[in-house]
Amino acid sequence: MALTVPKERSEGTVQIAGAGPAGLVAAITLAQAGRRVIVHEAQREVGYRFQGDLQGLENWSTDQDVLDLLQGLGINTDFDALPCDRGWGFDAWGERYDMSGKKTLFYMVERGPGPRTLDTALLDQARMLGVDVRFNSRLDHVDGDAILATGPKTADAIAVGYHFDTDRDNGFWIIYDDNIAPKGYAYLLIMNGRGTVKSCMFTGFKQEQQYVQRTVEAFQRLVGLEMNNPRSHGGAGNFRIPERAVAGGHPVVGEQAGFQDFLWGFGMRFAMISGVLAAHSLLEGEHYDVLWRQALGPQLWNGQVNRAIFAALGNRGYRWFLRRNQTQHWDAHRFLHGFYQPWPVKRLLLPWARRQQRLRRKDASCDHVDCHCVWCRHGGHAGAEIHCDNKHRPEGVHG
């Protein structure tokens, strides 16, 4: 499906539950077409769950630059976006690898209620178009058209660590080591004097703080990490391919539907595109399940296969993979672009990948019994990203 800005069409009010990127982009798309829109957000401000979290807006899965894609859909990109085309990766033995591409790998953006964040830019555009955004408001009953965008409902991965201030230059660093980020990766992002360091783990949730401690120590050892005014933070990601992304006749978007990058958790692109698709379904009378399956389905099942492959590698596999590509002077953007394509041969691995995900869902490392991971502490509400208190701060980190 070719995504375009819909033609103007004025009908009844559309209610949207959730003011994350998916909900706000849906509101913007509807308002541009002349619909009256009310967005209900349970929290007191936009991006409340993120509080300055640095994240990546993925730019390798398609030929078109993601910022150009958003602008073509009528989405304002008036937020700070640091183009990242070179960083450094490390294996479990501390060996460093150049991760660079001829094109931008991802755009680093800030999330939360502050100035120049992605969330604030979307909120400002929605309000300029006349969208009524109501904070401290829950959509408990729906009459007429609605879109549901209230965030993750379970945790397939958690990312836990710190936000901090720094005088270090902008950049990104990644560690692939199951001893500090089981089946995932640890990352350090720095932009304009702000930093985020986290362990993104796909299992081992009950040992969350142990992995965070190891992550901090690893970056201190490998790149000389120093954190000023560190603030604990954690979030959860929900990945799945739904049979239907409609509830009560209403489109379900973003992570509430499970739309997420299975491999590394780059979810903003999926969220915003699903918001556009939901708006199109209401404006043009098309079935939302048909739209998202056409536009997102191949990327979702391919991501599920990619996740299963990555999880099976282990530390020696990560090292082999990094060394092999380093010796071939790989272009990281070109490699990732190819890896993210849904080649027909990868479909043969899909049944195996689905079984692996079902097994992870049964993982006793987070059975919600005597567990203090970020999801079990805060996952009972719509979305698990929170600003943690200092009692969960690893030893040796002071603010």
C-alpha cells in the first residue's frame, strides 16, 4: 500500500485513547482530512513515561529516508534528530568493531515532555490542527469512531538503566553480550549533553539490576563512561503479530497491537505508520486489518525470524558475526537493509521462529512471582516506561 495524505473528509468526532506517537499521528492525519478529534491521555503530560529517554528512529529498513517518509505523510519533523552513521560495537570479550554506513543508520531522538522532543513536536502539530488533547483523561466508553493506542500490555523485552548529563561528544556504542543483556544488547546514546545507558534484555528479568550494574561497569571500562546526575529509568516492549488488530470494531495501533521491531525494539516507525493506517481506515472505509497486513505484515514476520536467529547466536555467534563483517569492511546500513528484507527463503524459518517466541513467553525468568523487574513494578498501567526511584540504583552510581 502506498501511504499518502488522505483527502479532506469531514464527518463525526473521532476519539483516540493514548497520546503516544501512534495516537498523535492518527489524530494529525484525521485532522488534516477535516475530522474533529479528541485524544484522551491518562498521564498528566505528553511522553510522561519517557522523561528524556534517548531512542533511535530506525532508518535502514526502507530505501526512503524515514524523515522524508514522515514528511510525505504530513507529519512535522520539527524535533531534534541526530543522524547516526557511525558508532562502535563490542563483543563479550571487549573487542571493538566499527559500525558505520554510507547512509544514516538511525536518527537519535529524545522522548518525553521537554522542548524539541519527538512527543512534543507531535503534540504541537496536533494542537495546531485543532485536535483536542486531554490529559489526565481516560476513554472508558466509546460512541462512534475511535482508535486505541494505549501502549504495551505485556513485556517481551525490558530496557533498564539511566538517564544522565554529560559533556561527552555525541555518539552511540553497543555491547553484544548475554552476560549483561541476555538475548539482547546494551547501549549508550549521547546527544547534546544528555545520555541514556541501558541493558535491553529479552530474558532474565528477575536479575534486571544485576544486568544494569554490569552494563554500567562495562561501558565505564570500555569507553570511560561518566554519568552526572544519573536518574534511573526503565521501559518494556511488547512484540507480537496479532490475528486481528481491531477491538470492538476500533483499530488498535502501536504497541497496544504488538507492532514493534522484533529484533532490536525500534518501535516508533511502526507506531506512527500504524497510526496513519488507522486514520486511513476510518477516512476511506477500508478494513484496518487489511491495511496493516499489507503495509506492516512482511516486516513483522521477517522481524520475528530475525529475532529467533539473533537469540540463537550466543556470545560466540555474536563475535563470529561481528568479526566476519568487520573483515569484509561491511557497510552497516547496506547489511541491515538487506537483513530486514522479507526474502521468501526466510519464510521457511517462520514456524521455528514462532515456536521460539512461544517458548520465550513461557520463560520463568519473569513469571510475575517475587519479581521486581520494571514490568512487574510498573506494568499494571498502560505502558511500563517509568521514572524509577533511586532505591533501584546499582552500587557505585551516585547522583
